Amino acid sequence: MQAGAALAALGDPMRCAIFEQIARRPSPVGELSERLPVTRSAVSQHLRVLKEAGLVTDTAEGTRRIYRLDPRGIGAVRDWLDKHWTTALDAFAAYSDAQDEEGK
């Protein structure tokens, strides 16, 4: 799983909303479309992108497919962020120190 694909998928506001709904409760397409301002077909298309990005998985339960978060995809995003976290904090500290120096 690549973090880039996951981040790109979440860059769409509706996919992000769908992802958040699934994070709250695993759901079938029909329930998701009832809670969101888009059609069932649109939800299905967004779920396909989220699934291809490795962020959600689905399982058959009777005649429905239940979508859940895929911890492997979320883990890939977290690993990517962790790699950059120290660098980002160091840059923030340097910026903060520079602002303090300007303020003196």
C-alpha cells in the first residue's frame, strides 16, 4: 500500500466524508448513501477509489457488502507521516525560534 494513493483518495471531500462515516461504523453502500448527500452509485464509485487506495475493505454479509477501514492502508499513511514528523517538528522549532528572535 502506498501512502500517496491513500492521501490522494482522501483529497476528495466526499471520499473523506465516506471514510469518516465508515470509521464511525462499518456500513453497506445503502446506509452510507442515506447519510450522505450523494447517490448510491456515487458512493459506490468513491468506495471503489478508497478500496483501490487500500483504505477500506469489504466483506459479504448475506446479500450486502459491508465496508470497513483497512488498517493496512491507514498504517501506510501513518508510517509515511511518522517518517516526516521529526523533520516537520524541527522545522517548526526553527521557525518559532526565528520568530522569537525577530520579536526581541
